[in-house]
Amino acid sequence: MTMATFHVRYFAVLREQAGIAEERLETLATTPAELFRELARRHRWMLDERVVRASVNERFVDMGSALRDGDRVAFIPPVSGG
């Protein structure tokens, strides 16, 4: 397996829990779902990946979509209004 580098952005509660808005990282993850699970362990997120939307290169994608080295990935949790 080959490591890939991604620029990852976080929004709302994910950003608050991670303590950062974005980061660049190297990983073996090949899908947004794998990447989310890795990051959830690292940042201790409590959200289930099934309620989070993934965006790759500014386009919403399925969590099982293939990632490529250099992709810009964003994770967007559900938004609550009030």
C-alpha cells in the first residue's frame, strides 16, 4: 500500500472537537470512510460516519468513493438550527 497526502477540512462540531479547522496528513486511507474512521480515533469524535457528509475537491461524494493523492477532503456533520 502507498501513503497518500490529503488536505482535510473540518466543520462545526468536528472542527471544535479536533481543535483545528484543517490539516494536511499522510495516510493509507483509500476512501473518505476509512479516512473519517482514522481521524475519529485521532480526534476522539463521537459522531457516526453515517451522518457525516464528505466532500472531495469541493464535490459531495459517497463515503466509499476512491481518494487520490493530493485530494482536498472535507467532513461536514449535520447542521442543527435554533
